[in-house]
Amino acid sequence: KEWREFGEEYIPFSSGRDTSISGDVEFVGYGINSRILHYTDYDSTKNYAGKIVLVLHGAPREEDSTSVFAENRSTGSAFAKRIYAQRCGAAAVLIVEDLKGRTMKEAFSERQDDLVRGLITIPQRVRNNVPMFSISTHIANELLRSSGKTIDGLQHEIDSTKKPESFTIGGAKVTLTLTIRREDVFSENVIGVLPGSDSLLKNEYVVFSAHHDHLGKNIV
């Protein structure tokens, strides 16, 4: 089946390169593989090279104050899921977004600026990140059809048993296509100096910097 309902059924994550890839699908729970928290959804006996991993948004029981993920929510971020998948050799990531009352509309609004305005970076910093798409529960359940399982059921099982769940989805194959529109933009570095008025401190400097090609730092 072909899905074209952009913003309603699927949303691409910003990527530096065009994407056209096909692969078998593996369900990998929440898609977490944290050495720090001693938790992994990835099966160490499997080879995920070339596979497209289907994962749940967020982290197990992250709204529960007694859960280890309550104070470590960054491990369940989309950024972290991409890193985990890339480390395991996966070809792409599909994140099921509309869970626990969350909607695809909310997911789209969070990334609207990146998708509409775009990102700016220097050519040398364009990375070969694995492609990543947000998808709806509807699409995910279609992919899971052969397994006899549903996204809601799997999430409930993982959250209630506190145990990871991962498996190969028999017969499920996905083709992902994404085209990036690029523009060359030329800009200048700007340096300004504001002399101090204090006779004792004017020879000391406080440096402020800002740049457009950075989204912050994350620890995974």
C-alpha cells in the first residue's frame, strides 16, 4: 500500500541527503539501547543491518515517577532513537507518534519550522544519518497485520511487564522516498566589540557567540 497523506499519516525528519531505501521491518519496542540505564530493546542475537526498525514514541512508563525513564527522558527522544538505530546498523527508523493521547497534528507542529523553513548547515557537516519518519498508528498496525499484534497491545505489554519486546514482522517490507530541496546560501561572520567603561575591568573580555547551524547537545 502507498501512503501519501503528508502530515496526517507520516512526517519525515529533517535529513541532509535524499533518501530512497527499501527493507524488511523489525519491531524494536521503544527503540532504546542505553548502556547507561542498562536497558535495550534491540535483540543482541539479531543482525539489524539493512533493516527498517519500527519503534514507539517516547520511553516505557516515562510518566511514572518511579520509572528510570522519568528522569532520563532524553533516552527516548527521536534524536536518541536515531543514534541507537544507527549504532545497530539499521537502514531507517519509523516512529509511531500518536500514542497516549498524542496526535499526528502535535507531532507535525513540533517539526513544522524545520520542514517548512528548512535547516541551514555547512556542506562539510551534512551527515549520513539514517532516514527517520514519524508514522501513524494506522500505518503501524497495517505493517503489524501478519503478526496478529497491534501497537496499543504491544505498548501495554511492554509498559506493564517492564520487559522489552522485539521481533521480525513477517512479510512486512517498506520503501521510503524523500527528496531534499537544497539552496546555497552565503553569509558572513560578524564580530563586534563593545568597550567596557570600568577602569579596572575594561581589559577583561566576556565572549558571547551564536550560530544558525546548531540544535543543541544531547547525551545518549
